[in-house]
Amino acid sequence: MSEAPVDREAREQAFKQEVETNLKRNYAANFVHGMLGLTGFRLLYAPTLMPAYIHLLTGSAALVGLGQALLQFGAILSPIIGASRIEHRPRILPYAIRVGSLMRVQILGLAVSAWLLSGLPLLLATMLFLFLLGVFTGMQRVVFQMVIAKVIPIDRRGRLQGWRNLAGGGIAAGLAYFAGHVLIERNVLGNGYATTFMLAFILTSLGLLVLQFFMREPDAAQVRAQKPVSERVREFPALLADRDYRWFIVAQGLAIAGRIAAPFYVLFASEQLGVELNGALIGLLSLAFLGADTVSNLLWGNLGDRYGYRITFIFAVAIWIAALVLMLLARTEALVVLSFCGLGAASSGYLMSAGTMVLEFGESHDIPMRLALSTTVEGAISAAVPLIGGVIVYTLGYATLACVAVVLLCASLLILLTRVREPRRRGLP
């Protein structure tokens, strides 16, 4: 028997009232969780520390690409699994905490293996932990985006993410500079990279504890019936019937393909400057990338809340293109640092735009699977492009790779401008 419209409306009103009642508390809990999480995770995901670490272990640009590919390969199917595990649950925070905990265990594994292992066993352990980190990252992106979507109204999410990213990114930028100049350069505790990984583990774990004990989650007003993952996958074509969402996926895919050069940014910078890659350079470029990422977040969040996230997506891709062109031309440290500033600002703009814009297409109960589809497409492309990038670097060099990235990003920008409408200013399909 279908639910009566009056009952459904009453449930919706009760849900909205509980969201408003707990809004300040949940806003603060998500802010602290995001701030501490970003502080730790951005140390690992910035295109400086991890590529430099794998290059130190192997001396191979191809294996740098393999490490980044494994990190993304783990995120291909896990978003769909994550979405299928939460869309029928009235409350999803307990599952989110489990996924977040498993993600952090992989960072601990990177730290411990760096201290205890060497040679081939260390390389294999590092690759395994990167793959598993990717698996749980893919699930976390869907689950935690749903947590935010559930307890923070859409017109206030951008500001939350902006302030959260400003605080977390600012701390991460300072820590990245400190990690490069002190922890790595001085080999603190016998292995500067291991010490940095452990610091990231501690910070991200503290953020998760804050969310677990302080957030108040209301029961969902509407949930979908639980179905096997295979059935949910067969429903993807129905989601793609939405023209704007379909072209959004294409633009997102091309932008992700434009990341083909990201694992090699720091190696390309070293080549452009004609200097050896060391802790001081890693710290400087990490500071530039994460600092610009941090400062730009308030702009992206406020702009997106006011005018929608299509415009921030467009600006982010345009800045990304300009930064890569500047990298191709740069021969001085100042220009390379400026390029990394542009790359950092573009990265934060892309992540906020794509992650928030996808929530605004179609019906609310389809959000988990839209997130899963977008994240799966992102994971599949992200897994392939570092391997292709490694081959291009090996055969044609870093400059050719940067040119390929520029072409892909230009295609993404063209589709955003001509095919994707702002979802807040259109009727449902």
C-alpha cells in the first residue's frame, strides 16, 4: 500500500523541523570534522607528497603513475556499493563512521610500513594501502556527501565547505610546508614520510570522533527500498535521461581526464627549474598548492551559494587551463609557484563545484545513486589516466603530457558553456 500524501507531507515537515533544530550543532560538527579531515587527507592527496614518496621508493615516473592509478582504481565500484548500503537507511551516520574508520586505517598502514619495511616489501605494501585507501575513499565520498546533504540546507552548504576548507586547508598548507622542510628534510623519527603519514592519521581520526559524538542526524523522511547492487546499476540509464545531468557527467569526465598530469606536477616543476626534487621544494610547492586551495574556498563557496555551482565549475576549469599553460612556460621558481597556486585554486573549485552540483539534479531520493554514478565515472577515469600519463612522460616527456591535459580541459569547458544548464534555474526533466 502506498503512503498517503498527508502522511508523507507530515514526515517531510517533521524532518525539516529537526534539521533546523539541530542546524547549529550539526554545522559545527561537520565543520570540525571536515577541517581536521581535510588537514590530514590533503597532505596525502596534494600532487606533491605522495608522488614524491613513490618516486623516492622507485625512481620511476611510470610507477608514480601506477601508485596514483591504484588509489583511483579502488574507487571505481566502491561508490555504488556505498550508495546501495545507505539509500534504504533512515540514519546513515553509523555506517559513515565505519567507512571513515576503515579509510583511516589505510593511512596508519602507510605510516607503519614506511617505518618497518624496505625494498620490494615496502613498495608492495604501499601500493596495497593506496588501493584500499581508494576503495574506502570512493565509499566515503558518497556516504559523507549524503550526511551533509541530509543535515545542511543546500543554500548553506557552500559557505560551510568554504569556511571548513579555509580552516582545514590553511592548517594543511602550513603542515605541508613543515612536513617538507622539517619532517622529510630532517628525516624526523627515522623516516620523515612515515612521520607525516602518522600525523595525517591522527588528525583525520580526531575529526571523525567529533562527528560521531556531536552530530545529531534525523530519520530520513523518504528512503528507497533496498535492492541488490546489480539492480541499482541497471537503473543508471534512467538517471542519464536527464539531459543536463548527462552532459554534466561528460564535462566531469573530461575534467577528470585533465588530471592526467596531476601525479607529475611536482616532477615537471623540478625539471622546469633544473633542480633536484628535495624536501624544501616539496614543502614550497605544497604550500603554494594548498594555500591557494585554501584561500579560494571562500570565494567558491559564496559564489556557488549565490549563483549556482555551474559558474564556479566554469571558472575552476578556466583557471586550471591557465595554470598548466603557465607551467609550460615557467623557468623561474616564482612562475612555478604561481602555477601551483592556480592549480590549487582550480582543484578546490572543481571539487566543490562537482561535488555540490550533482546533488541538485533530479529527485532527492536518487541522490545516493547520482553520487555513486558520478564518483564511479570519476574513479574509472582517474584510474586509467595516471597510467597513460606515465607512458606519455616516458615516451614524449612532461611538456607533451601538460599539453594533452590542456586539450582535455578545454573540451570540458566547452561542454559546460554550451550543454549544461544551471540546475537551480531549470524545470525538472
